[in-house]
Amino acid sequence: MSKFKNIFLSILSILIFIACNSSNDTRGLKKVKLNRDTCTRCTMIISDPRYISQVVMPKATKAFDDVGCAVHWIKENKITKFKIYVKDIDTNKYINAKTAYYSIGSSPMGYNFAAHKVKDKKNKFTYNEMSKIVRSKR
């Protein structure tokens, strides 16, 4: 029985470790107050919850009204240690921006990308592809 118990505890420990280190770990996000909080980069009032993105760093979290603003801000400020989250336009839940897929549409600042957790024919851009396109725009 103790052999079974040890195996069970080992498996449980591994599962807990994986869950705590998952790419959708949203610790550090702050509650964004719509129509009150402003975008860190462009200072526009954040009014559309579908396009909110947040950059979580070791000592601060910054909110943005458009993933394009977040991408530019990260580059402009030479941020290297961070996690970036976006709202899934389909579920309105935060997802890891680096594992999301992006479709072209309209967005508050005109970078025109919407994030999706699941890839399909329309959601074809990866984070790196989307970032490259965004950085080509000012």
C-alpha cells in the first residue's frame, strides 16, 4: 500500500507543479476600471474590455487599451522580464498573449488585432507575427 501511496503523491506533486507553472497563470493582473483607468502608453481611457492587455513585471503591472500599445511600450521601454496577457475576444477572459492567436479586425487604437485562445482559419497570426506587424505601424 505504501508503494501505491508514494506513486500517487509523486503524480499529485507533478500535477500541482505543472498547474502552478502553466502559461495561463494570471497572477499579477490588476482589476482594470473601465471608463476610468487609462492606457499606460497612449493615455486614452480604457473603455472596451475586449481589447485590454496587461504587462506583468516583477514590481509592477501596466494596463493597455490595445495589444498594439502594449507591444510598442515593451519595446520602447526595453522591458525584458515580463508576462503579457490579452483578453480572449470570444470569452472575455485573460489569456497568455504569447500563446494566443490573433485575427484582424478593429481595435481601440487601430492596430486591429483581436486575441483568441483557439486557432482557426481566421485566427492565424501568432504573437511574434502580430508583434512584427504592429511594430511596422506607429
